[in-house]
Amino acid sequence: MRSFRIMLALVMLFASLLWLLLGTSAPVYAVVARDAQIIPSAIQSTLGVTVMWLIATLLFGRIYCAIVCPVGTLQDIVIWSHSKLDRKFTFRYENPKRIWLIILIVYLVSLIAGIWAVAYLIEPWNIMRSAASVVRPDDTVMTWGAIGISVGAGAAAGIIALAGILVWAWKSGRSFCTSVCPIGTALGCLHSQALMNIVIDPDKCVSCMKCEDVCSSKCIKVAERYVDNSRCVRCFDCTAVCPNDAIRFQLNRNRNRQTPMLIEN
């Protein structure tokens, strides 16, 4: 699953970059990559795509974050690069932070109020659009012009935001996806209803810590045989490194039950 996921993610990243840089002159498959994004499909009222991702999340969890989101794939590349340069680079479980809820509320309120600049600074696809407006300024001129900001300033904001996310990924993995990204947060809210979840089999787990070491979402706590599936982005790095097949992607036996979340005080 991991290899297949990586292949799809790289294809989607390449196609997304083509669309962002070339626009309507991009190949047809690049247009498909754009239309597969949740926000563009919702804005264009092509709700079929949004409904498709809602169903996919209810079935498999946050696979959107691992396959379709270009910022997510860029973070994975940065994390992979860091792990190759520093063999001691590992992760440890962190409790979820309250800020994700505040950011999601601000994001939704800004969309309702028509303040699109907020989305262009914290929503992954629009961060990429802002950064790419260095090449295609016509794509964001109306958004930034509506609040009295030049396209150049908007592009600079997008580049800074994207660079900040990638630096954060280098230091702390997928923390942007689990603490800030409003799309990821919204999808994560469906975790208790998902048909499939990542689970640890306590009878097989020998506490080797390999799965927790590679979990860039910091959502695996081996000591308690716990996986926070609300933050899991379905990268399947953990299932690939487990020597005993103790951590698996399987039917969610706790579906429809309320799973208590560990919240950082």
C-alpha cells in the first residue's frame, strides 16, 4: 500500500504543479489533478468531487492528505530527505493541540464572510496558488485586489507560507497537517466513523518503536498501543516498517463509538 500511495502522490504532485504553473494550457491530466482538490471543486460547485472525498474519508480515513494534497507530498519529500541525511531523525507521539479547532473556525468564518485571503494563507491548495502566482499573476489578481493587496505581495505571502511549512516539516514532520490545515482537520473529524483504521495488535506488538519512529503525524503511542486516527494521514510508513505485522490497516472495530482524545493542557 505504501509504494502505491507514494506513486499516486508523486503523479498528483507533478500534475498539480503543471496546472498551477501553466493554467488552461496544461495537459488534460493536470486539469484532473486540480479538479480532484476539495476546495476548487467546492468553489466551482462541482459537489460530486467533494462528496466523493467525504465518502472516501468515511471508508479509509484521511487518504486525501496522503495522495492528493500537493503540500502534503512536498512535506513527505522534505521529511524523507531529512531521514536520509540524518539516520537518527525520528518522531515521538504528541498530544493533539487545541489550536486546530480555533483555526478551523476562523477558516470557515472567513469563507462565509468572503474573506478569501485567509484561505490563501492557510489552505494548502491556495497556498500553492499564491506561490505560483509569481508565474501566473492573473490567477490570483482578483483575490488579492479585493482586499487592496498587490499580486506581488500575495505571491510573497504564499512563498513565505509554503517555505515555512516545509521548514516546519523538516523539523517536526506533518505538524502543519495535524495542527493547522483546516482541510485535514475537517477530514479528521470523521475518524470515528471511518470504516478502516490503523490499529496496533497488542498481542503481536513487541514495542520495538519502529512505527512510532517513522510516524510523521506523531499520532502513534506504542506504550499504550494507541493510534490517533483523527491525525493519521494514511502514509502507511508504520505498516511498512513493523517486523511483526502488529500495526495494520483494518476494519474499525470501534466504529460509532466515541474515542476520547488526549488533549494537551
